[in-house]
Amino acid sequence: ANQLAHELLKLGVGPDHVVGLFVERSTDLIVVMLAIVKTGAAYLPLDPLFPAERLGYMLKDSGARLLVTQRSLHGDLPEFAGTIVQLDDECWQANPQENPKVVVEPEHLAYLIYTSGSTGRPKGVQVPRGALTNLLWSMREWLQLSELDRLLAVTTISFDIATADVWLPLLVGAQTVIADREEASDGSALRDLLERHDITFLQATPVTWRLLFDAGWHGKANLQAVCTGEAMPPEVAKQLAPVVKRVWNLYGPTETTIWSTGYKVTDAQKPILIGRPVANTQCYILDGRGQPVPVGVTGELYIGGDGLARGYLNRPELTAEKFVADPFRGGAARMYRTGDLA
């Protein structure tokens, strides 16, 4: 990772630059992500399974001048006018192995990730390093992961929850097992990976949990399970809770950095809540005038605190509409309008 970072620095990459990441699911993916953040730049995850038109749009809109990829994906490469760095090239492997000396601040971007817009035009969400660090330290405390844990990473890198699969284990010294694209969508393959590697942590969408159960998986006594990405169906909770060590329902929009709230499911017969805010995060339920609603009254959920993204890239009007002043904390504090009712 250090050697590749030095190569990127030679090519002019630095803090707040965006570098495209177009790599298959493998350990190489982690190497490239590490290399990019070591330069101070932000990574733009590009899933090779996405349509070329969408990938091309994201590259152009992001302003990325550099793309890291590998020869096996050349046929899938979108149109790109910038510099391409080949992971397979051996020239950069002669670079120094020590950490690059780059000064980075919490305000610098960690990654730029595109979400599907309601208009069909993807929106680039700019997530700063401080927001990501805040989430990771909070999750470290909540999930109590350690160097003894083994995580199975199954989510496409273009989906923000995959970010936790990469950085959380590195933060605590745990081991990561990366399911390739075929394994990630095959219930039997996932079941085998869980057993073969004695996986102790898996976070996945309800679809993946159903895949596992449909493949005849009967649970794992030492597994900490997270359901995320969409609302947790009661039937998934009822299946999961009795057969694993612990179940979490984690909620959060991409715009507030992966997860903003979490709920430990202790009784799957009760309603599945989204729980309480993570560290340094405020949640407000407000009416149409921006006033807090009484207990039991429905309102829109607003999220404030250290997890907020910088905003949408190249979309100042949308940023102003969704990221608004937080009157409860004052000053320059902002909060994000989720559009979700609570």
C-alpha cells in the first residue's frame, strides 16, 4: 500500500483529490484503498458489475484525474481521459515501503460515493475523514470487536456499508475474509465461508441473510450479526436472533456516514427499532415548521453531528435543501433531512 501510495503521489495525487477505484473483490481492493487514503486523497469506488454508462458518468462528474485498475478489467473500463495506474505493473513495486509523509486533516475527504438519485441521476456524497473516524470509533465501542475477530466482507464497495467491512477490522487488528463477487451472491458459498474461516462478524442486507437461510444455514453460536441497508423484516429477526451470539439493526443514510443509529435486538417478537444515535450524533423528529414533535407523534427524522457529509458534489442547490442549519446547536452546526418518518 505504501509503495502504491508513493506512485500516486508522484502522479500528483494529494488531499481532497479524487481517485477512481476499479478493482475486483480481493485483497488488492484493500491495498488500493489504503494506498489512496495514505496520499490524503479520497477514493471513488467503482463496481465492475455496474453499467459502463453509470461508471463513466461517476468518473466524469467526480473530476477524478486518475484511476487505479487491473488488466483483467480492461474490457469493462468506462471511457476515461485521465491517467490509468495498473495494479499489475511491477514498476511501482520498487517504490519506498515506508509511510508517505502527507499531512491530512479531518475536513479532507475520505471517499466520494454515489447514491441513486430519485431523478435517476446519481448524486456524489462527499464524506470527510473526521466523519468516518467518528463512526468507526463508535462502532468499535458498540460491537466490541478485537484482534480475535474474523469478518466476512460481502457487500459491493459501491455501497457505503462496505466501508465498515474494510476499516473496522484494520482499526482493531481483526482479520477480514473477502467474498468474491460470485460467492457474495451464493448462499451455499457464504455458508461454507462462515464455517471454514470461523467467521465471528457479518453485516449484510436482509436479502443476504435470506440467501443464507434458504441455503440451509442453521446459524452460528459465536457470530455477531448486523442487518442493515434497508428496514429489517421481522421474519429475519425471528430467524437470526435465536441462532447467533448477537443481532444488531443499524440504520443510517449515506449522507450521515454509513450508520447513524443502532439497536440491539434482544427480543425478536417485539417491534424492530432503529435505536439510539452513535457517538457525537443528534437525532431530531420535527414537524413541518422544524419544531420537535411530542412523544408518539410522527415527524421527519433529521440527523446532526460529526457524521454529516460535506454535501453533494456539484449540486449546491440540493446540498442547501438537504443539509440545513441546526437551530438546536446553533453556530455553524448542520443537520441532514433524511426524508424518513419517525
